[in-house]
Amino acid sequence: MLAAAFALPIAGAIAQPSQALRQRLQGAIDQIPIVNTHEHTIAEADRLAAPRDPFLLVDHYLVNDMVSAGMPADDVAKLANTSMAIADRWKIFEPWWKRCQFTGYATAFRTALQDLYGVAGIDARGLEHVQQQMAGLQTGFYKQVLLQHAHIAYSVLDDYWNGEPTKPDTELFTLARKFDWFATPRSRKDLDRMAEVTGVQIQSLAQLKQAMEKRIQQNLDVGMVAIKSTIAYQRSLDFPIVSESVAAKDFVRLAATREPAARPANEADRPFAALEAHMFHHLLAVAEDRRIPIQIHTGMQAGNNNNPAYTRASLLTPCIRRYPNLSFDLFHIGFPWTGDVLALAKMFPNVSVDFCWAWILSPVLAKRALREMLGALPYSKILGFGGDYRYVELTYGHARMARRGIAEVLADMVQEGACSESAAAEMARSMLSEAPARLFPKHRPA
């Protein structure tokens, strides 16, 4: 009898949230206007000028899963060949789709096609239907998808393809821009390009800093609300303190380099590493002085055959400590090292955790990370969604996944007795709207 009294419950006996609870929370979360922390959306005019082709939507992220599964480069190129019929490309696509159809990238793709184009299933006939529907796209398409269907209030846009600091559609977007190229020049040609766009002749380290500051101001003048850094695609996030005199020696060698060397395979082989570290710290100092938050890529890199070891968020700890008045938005929950960003956000008031890209990288891991973070962090430090896509249909699909994942996590918390239903709704509003709006207002305060 005693043994029976203390028997552990089996897994199936653990209470699950009721369907009614899930539906109520999902309904409330679906009504929240999302402030989307991160997008790469191409201009609507450019999208409408592009081929009206469903395989365009495969090209961003989903194709990387297929390459990981073994898809040959020749087949990747054929998918993008719009002169080939959909049926012929489907024969190439189908075996790889079958292997990848349950990943987060595939789920966003499938959700977008089903909801926005009325496709019952992903097959040749369905893709031909999408192609026919795409033929009718016209101006206003972005507002219809982002505002009406995805219910996104506005998105922080990293328009990396645009060399000039132009103002995006202010109804849909606010602006983030990158300045990594000022920290990682590779030759005199890079310095000359910086001089061309800023009007600052760069013959010294001081002038390189002046040019960076001028470029930042050019972007502030068109409404930039955040600085973005993807420097972890190029080098480690470990930035030691380097003196002006040591960095100046690197600058002299850089200015005398007419042609850039091949990109180094190893950190130890970076020829201007001291200059890079010095300039990155200058970027952070300027951002702190001007009260501009910085969004930093941490964790997994997009594409295939990258070096994720460069990207661990914990490498940024000295920078976070050195600039206590600079807001650090750590991207992609540091996937797969989510514990790094959780620890940093728990310790430092100036660190936020950003779930951009996370719900499609791994929906299950994202839910698990959110539950852990809600038990460890003030929920006001969690930014719940960033689409991280070039194409608005996929942003819609990703937003659907994020809302669903957040609803499931919060329903579990209510069922566990960890919070009330009203508190769950409050946390969702904070993560999806209020916290990102505080950090990235639609218009930068004067």
C-alpha cells in the first residue's frame, strides 16, 4: 500500500491544457499586432518585377534544408529556372521536399501557400495554382499580407541589398542598417568606397572613424532606429580591447593593400584583426552615445557550410559589460546555444533575447527555450517574433507559427498553475508588441 501511495505518475497522466483554454489564448494572441524585430523584405516594386514563380519562395531557407539533405547544386539551379515548367521542376523538387517537409522552413512555406493561395497540398498541381495566383499580384500586395493577414503593426527592416540609406515604406517598416564594413575593410578599395558614400577622405584611422560616424548619421537622417551587425558571419564575436596606436599600425598596412586577400579560413590569419576589434568597439561606443540599440547576430548562420563557433553570444560578455548604457538585442536566441543568451539577459539589464528566425529554425526548440526563459527572465526582456525573410508570404507563415508556439507554451504554464490566464495574455502582448516597440519605436524620438 505504501509503495502504491508514493508511485510516480506515468507521463500520460500529466494534465494537458484543455482545448478551450488553448483556443482562448490562441484567439487572444492572434489579435495582438506584432512589432516584428527583423526582416529582409525586398521592395514591393522589385518583388512585383520578379518572376511570378512559387519556387521563388523555396529559395529563402527551405532550399538550405534540401542542400543539407543532399540535393545537388545542379538541381538547386534548375528549381530557379523559370523557363522550365512547374511540372518538370516538381519532379526535381519532390524527393527532397519529402525529406524536408516537416522542418520549420517547410512548415512556413506550406502554411503560406495553404492560407494565402488556397493550396490544399504541396504537389505539382498546387504549385501551378500558386503560379496562376501570383500572376495577379499588384501594388498593395504587401499591405494585404503584412497588415491584414499577418496582423503585423510594423517590421524592423534590414535592407542589406540597398547600398544607399533610403527610407522604406513607413506604414510597414522602420529601418535598421549595418556598419560592419567599416570594421572589416580588406583593402584600399574598401576605404575608397567608404569615402565615396560619405564624402570623408580616409587617410588615417581617425578619418575612418569619422566616415563611420557620418554614415551612421546619414541613416539616422532617413529614420534608422537600430544598428544591425552580422559580423559573426565573418569573424568571431570575441573583440579584445585594442589601443589606438596598435589599430593605427593595422590601418597603415590596410591602406597600402591594393587588392583584398582571400578571406581567411582561420581567426589567427586575419591580417587586420586589431583594427577590426578597435573599430567594432568604436561602433558600440557611438551607438551607446547616441542611444541607438544594436541588434547582433548570434548562433547559427544562414545557408550551408558555415562556422557557427564564431557566433556564441557569451563571447560578447566583455562588450556588454563595457557599454552598460547600450541596448544589446541578441538575435536568434543564440540557437543552438540558447543558454548563452538566457544567462546574459538574466545578468545584464541592457540585454534582450530575440526570437527572430527561431520559430522556423526549430519550432520545438523555440518552444522549449521560451518556457525556460519565462521561468528565468523578466518577460519584458523577451522579443517574441522576427520573420527574417525576403518574401512577405513566408513572413506570414512564420508569424502563424510563432503565435501558435507562444500560445502552446503559455497554455501549458496556465495548466501547470505557473500563471493565470490573464497573466499569460499579458506576457504575450509584451513579447509580441510592447517590448519590441519600446526598443524599436516606429519613429526614432527627436
